[in-house]
Amino acid sequence: MIRSDVLNSLDPLDLKILLELIKEPRIQIAELSELLGIARNTAQARVRRLLRSGVLNNGGREVDLEKVGYDVVAFVTIEVTHRELDGVIGALRLIPQVLEVHEISGRGDLWCRVVAADTHNLQTALRSVLRIRGVIRTETVLALHTHIPYRTEPLIGLMAAAAAPTTRATQGP
């Protein structure tokens, strides 16, 4: 299924299911169906379809934003007036396309990951950022391809290996 087919096939119930899975990743199908007021089989079938289409990944708890129409990813560095920093962060929370915000060292004060449906949608989001009181300037870099998505498994694996008890064969007398 191509992206536009997936996007066009999502109905309000699918979007409610996605929202509930984002809010409560460990929710069980029975709880989901009760919360949304739908049959358990309907909830199960919808989640399966979202998994098959690739909208849901990692056991059904991560939404592939590209599959739902947000395939432009940008990294925005923002320079702010320091006394306005908290207000800028608060205003960034109100922009739905802003996925994350980090206070940084070096050039700029904040770094944001922003998604958009297309470059016009990105431009609208960036204009919203520039209108925030305290924002001096921004610098935007577009992501062309994700080679290594956000991950934690290698780091936790390294920690687990380091914390593993040594066996008697490797211990001294």
C-alpha cells in the first residue's frame, strides 16, 4: 500500500485508536475497545490492519508518521532572547508539528525536530515558530533519509552485557 492509500484509508476510528495507543502504549485490546465504545473484534481487526499497513510499528505502539502523511522532517535550530526562553518553549508545545525540543550548547539555544506533510506545511510551521515572542532567528535543515532511527537497544544491550555476572569458570579461586 503506498502512502497516499494508507493516508486515505484512515478514518476517525483509526485515528482515535492511534491516539489511545500513543497515550497508553500498554493498553490491552479489551480496554481499548471499552474506552472507544467498540466491539473487541473491531478493535483487534483495526489494530491488525494498522500493523499490516505499516502505520504501527514495534509491536503496535509506534506510529510511522511518514505513513500518515508527514514525510518531511526538519531540524530547526532556534536562537532566542534568554529571558523569553520558557515562553518560547511553552509556545513550541502548541505547534503540533514540533515533535521534540532540546536546549543546546553551541550555535543557537534550542533544537527542534519538526515534521510536515509537505514544504508548504513546513513553511507554515516555521512561520509559527518565527512569530513566537523571543525568537530571534532560526536555521532549518531538512532530513533527506533516516539511516539509523531512534534506538535504545544497542545501549541497553551494552549495559546488560557489562552488568552480567561473571561465570565461575572465569572467576579466580
